[in-house]
Amino acid sequence: TVPAEPAPPVVSWADAETRLVARLTAAGRREASVRYYRKVLRIVRTFCKGCEGPAEVSPDQAQAWADQYATAKGRCDRPRSGHTAFSTIRGAAALWDRW
């Protein structure tokens, strides 16, 4: 039998944010972009309370978050605009796909 590969270490949310900021800064991203991606990471983290880090977010959890975020009310108990929901969900997808 083939020995099982050891599980990769779990990266905490805080460590993931630190690494993300370092990579975005090294890639020359603007400070506003860095703040935006940090905000997106915090939004997802708030929804996925049971996960110790971003690697533990399953595709089903990600879809549940996107569905909830797109339909939940935003500030002042008003519905979130379609543009806001779309851009935030797209930002989260970019984080998981590229960074």
C-alpha cells in the first residue's frame, strides 16, 4: 500500500491575512485594493465561524455564503445592492482562485 500523505498544515485566518497582504504588496497592488481584499476575507471569515482558516472553507460553504450574502440586508436594514453583492462575491472568488 501507498503511505498516506501528511495533511498540509492549517493556515489560520490571521496568518492567511498576513500572507495575503505581503503578496498583494509585493505584487504592487494599491493600498485601496489591499484594504478591499482584507475586508472580503473578514466577511467570509465571519460567515465561516467553524473554520480555522480559509483552506477549511468547502465549496458548499462558499456557495452558502454567496447565497446568503447576495440576499441578506446590508447597512441600515436595507437590501444590499446587486452591484455590491456581485463585486464582493467576485472578490472572494478571486482570493481563492489566485491568491
